[in-house]
Amino acid sequence: MTAQTLPDIEALESDLTARIAAADDVPALEAERVAALGKKGSVSDLLKQLGGMTPDERKVMGPALNGLKARLNDAILARRALLDERELDRRLAEESVDVTLPVRAAPTEAGRIHPVSQVMDEITAIVADMGFAIAEGPDIETDHYNFTALNFREGHPAREMHDTFFFHPDETGERLLLRTHTSPVQIRAMETIAPPIRVAIPGRTYRCDSDQTHTPMFHQLEGLVLDEETHFGHLKWTLREFCRAFFEVPDVQMRFRPSYFPFTEPSMEVDIRYERVGDEFRLGQGDQWMEILGCGMVHPNVIRSGGLDPERIQGYAWGIGIDRLAMLKYGMPDLRAFFDADVRWLRHYGFRPLDVPSLLAGLTR
């Protein structure tokens, strides 16, 4: 190429400028940019030939080609701005908003609190008013906290009452497990809190079981009271007041039946009177009995495992299924639906986020 080919550059600029102006959309414009200024574009090819020219030729062709490149870039940017403006006008015309449509519901209006979370909040409001503190513990436990310290000795047949999820043994042969009840927190509370102890323990528990009223993961509430004077009469009053407040009834009729739990002695199953009207359970009245929880005086061996003296300290413990409480209070027939993640079920049974349970205003509003 020589300086005499400069008119060809002018013709090339005229052709490329016309092609850029004729591009009808952004993809077509991008194709023209690549054809002219890309690595293998026509202008780029001319620029590559500058190295083979004489110094005098480069003085002429260098400014000419760089000027061409700059002018083409300006033309492409101008065309792109025009195409963007045209596209915006089209979208404004086609994507108009009907301002007469109803406003979307706010998150606090559309969202729902899961019944289990709501019942946990209700429980917390009740037990806090009764003087209980909330205690928590890990979901993954050792055999010591889940069984041995709770009077489940090695080979004890009561261990078979719990279908336990075990992990693989570690290098020492010990097998961790998913806790089968919230009772391990009893031992942890005794190890960290000096008597008097008054704690409520809500949390997740795990057993290998699944049907209409059982799931592999479920929720329990545990209560523990330890001091030097607590007796079974205090336990009965606590359970009666808890059930009366939770089910929001003026009174409840309860009966205590002898039972067996390794960690309490004596142990009791608690039934509550109810009647069924259609699909509704009316608790606290009627002529039928329903088992709702287990309880008893804390076994001396458990107190001793927690590092306390059973000759001086005594108390009671009780446990109830939180999911079962929700089913009874709010008329939910199948426990498995709690964990199906079906938004339709949650819209029906869920609670509004701002409906915070309060004994003053009423647990449910």
C-alpha cells in the first residue's frame, strides 16, 4: 500500500459509514463494528500494513487510518445511542402499567409464620410468665448426654424405646447421634446453672419414625425445676396452668397415670379431658381422655449425673410434643404436612408476622 491509495480509504469510510447508518438493531450494529474494527476487520487489516511502509508513507497513512478508526467509532456510538432510544420508546409504548390494578401486598401482609414457630412463641410467652428461662442444647449429642447421664445404662432395655439416628464411629469408636429428646439439656443445665434451676427447653428432636402423627424430625418442649423444696404438687399446678393458658380455656381437668421413664421416679402420663364436635377438638371439657404429655420427679441418678447432690436437691421434669400441641389447638389432622413446604398449606394455617403472642392481649388474635 502506498500513499496513492488514500482515495480508497475515503471510499472505504463512505461504505462503512453507510453500513453503520443502515443497522436496524444492536446485534446488526455490533456485526458492522466487528467487520470494520475487529481483529480481522477491514480497518484493522489496513493498520497492520503500516509496519511495511517507508517512514514517509507512514507519516501520511498513519494519521489517515487512525482518523478513520476514530470517526467510525464515533459513528457507531451515535448509532447505538439512537437505537437504544428507539428501543426505550418501543418498550414504553408496549409495556405500559395499568395504575388501576391493586397494589401488591407488603411482605408483612403476604408472609406467614409457620405454626410450629408460632406455637414456640406462645410457649415462650407462657413459661416466661411462670418464671422459666429458655435453655438450648446441640442437636448432635453424645451417648453420655442422650442416654447414660439420663439413667439409660448400657444394655438398658429402655434404649430400645428410641429409634435413634447414629453417626458412623469416630477414631475412638464413639458414635455421635441425633438427640432423641430434649432431655440432654437437663444435664447441661445442671452442669452450668447453680440451683434453683427453672428452665424450659424447646427444640428439634429426631427418631426413625414416620406416619400420620410421627415424623423423623419433630419438636419437643421440656420443663425442668430443681431446688430444695419442689414436690409433685408443684408439678401438677405447673402443668394445669400451662395447659389452661396455652389452650385458652378457663379450666382443664387432668388425670395422672403411673408410667415409666428412666429419668424420672415416680413417672406419670398426663391425660386431659376433651370432646369432639365434628372435626373440632374442645379441650378441657367433655367425657373423653387424651394423653398429652409425660412427667415425673427427676430421678436421683440424673441429678447425680448433673453434678448435684440428690440428698439435698430435688425437682420435676415434663415433656410434650410442640407439633402435637399445634395439631390439637389449631385442628391440623396430619403431622407430615408440617414439613411438606406446601405454600398453600402455610397460607391456610400460617399466622401473620405481626401477630406476636402475648398473655396480656391473648395468645391468638
